[in-house]
Amino acid sequence: MGIIHSSLLGTINGSMGNLVFYQLNGKTVVRQKPGPRKKPASERQLYQQKAFSIGQ
């Protein structure tokens, strides 16, 4: 959910639709939400995911 802080042209944080708003060095930046991965995770990535889940 996007949030507008202060006045009409204040800061915006969060997401609206497929856009993400965030602050970077005092400026509002807009980017598109990342889509699904196009290729499967490698063995090393799967290992790291498993190790992280065990640590949690």
C-alpha cells in the first residue's frame, strides 16, 4: 500500500499497482516491482536458502 506523508506533494512510500516508491538520498524514487525469476535457482542458491531457513 502506498502512503503519502505531509502535504499534497509530500513524500510517497510503498507500492501502488506495479510501482514501488521509496526514498534515496532525500529524493523519491519510483521503480517497477520485480517479476518472477526466469530461470531456476542454482544448487548454491538452494543451499543458501536452506541454510537461512534453518538459521531462522
